[in-house]
Amino acid sequence: MKKLLTLLSTLLIIGAANASVSGGLGLDSDVLDDLQKQTIVVKAEEQKNKRASWNNVRNSCSDDPSCIYRELKQRYH
């Protein structure tokens, strides 16, 4: 999440600098499109990692149902 915020703030600063140099008051639409694409890519990678993590838990806990409960409790409490 910290990397995502850093990336977003960097892109906003770059976009604002480009807009002020070109005389515009807003962000360039190409910068916004790139920002949206990068945000989507980052979120997709996060989701992929979460799914992989849960698949690993499911596979390792296949013979012990209470194992999944312990994992849930550890992650969310």
C-alpha cells in the first residue's frame, strides 16, 4: 500500500509539473490514463498475491479444517 501511495503521489507531482509548464491548470489526460492503468496493475498484483496466499493456506490445511480458522484469526484479529 505504501508503494502504491508513493507511486500515486509521484505521478501527481509529475503531472502537476507538466501541466504548469504547458500552461494548463489541470492534469494531462494521458497522465491520468497512465495513473489509472498503473493503479489497476498494482491492485491486480495485490489481488493475485492474496489469492496465491489463500491457495497455499487451503492446500496446507486440507487435512485440518481448524487450520484455516487459525489462519483467519491470525490475519484479521
